[in-house]
Amino acid sequence: LHIEFNFVNDFFGHDPFVYSILSEPLSAVEVSQEALAQQCFDPVALLLMLATIQDAQSELHPRLSRELQPFFERMRVAIWPLFKTSIDTAAESMRVAHHHHAPANGRVAPPLVQKFGSLACILYRIAAELDPQSHNSVDRSV
């Protein structure tokens, strides 16, 4: 997308014709991303999708026109609820596992803590690369 945008923008300038040329590739990207995200239940993969969208948007930002802002926003809005659901599902599975596998003394089994700690650590590392608003949303979710 970045290469196509730069080529068309360099060739045609800021002509509205540029967006009619890019409408089909953008539509294909959107459909592909939506299909992929709908089949994904991994919070790390979904957060990486959000980070990739943000990176693409920031890379194009100096030359980004108003017509492309809604494209990136639609992609983000489609993934955030899926990310939130995947986090909620992971938290619920932790609660269920703790309830069923807790030792008699009430302590959480170490492997369970390690797995959740690894998930949280990965999510925080990815979130650190996101814009402050997205980072805060990840903080609230985890």
C-alpha cells in the first residue's frame, strides 16, 4: 500500500484521481484484514494488527490526505472490539482455570501465573509502540 500510494502520489500529485486508483487496493486490504481478524482469537496477533495499521498510517502521514484517514479508522474500529473480546476471554479462562486448579492453600498454580504473565508482558511491549490513546486502552483491557 505504501509503495502504491507514493508512486501514484508522485505521478499524479494531489489529484482526486489518486483515490479512485487506490480505491480497489484499499478495498481489497480492508476485506482481507476483516476476514483475517474475524478468524483470529489471539490477543497478541490482534494487537500486532493494530500496531501495523498505526505504523502504516504514521508512515504515510506527511503525505496522507483526508480521504485515507477514514480507511485507517475503519480498520482500527473493526479490530478493537475483537481485541477486547480476546482479552476478556483470556481473563475468563484464567478465572476458570484458577477456580478448578487452585491448590488447597489458595495459591495460584505457577504455570498459570507464568502463562498470564507472559501474555501481559507481550501485550505491554507491543502497546508501548502504540500511540498514547491506544496504549491506555490496552492498559485498561489487560
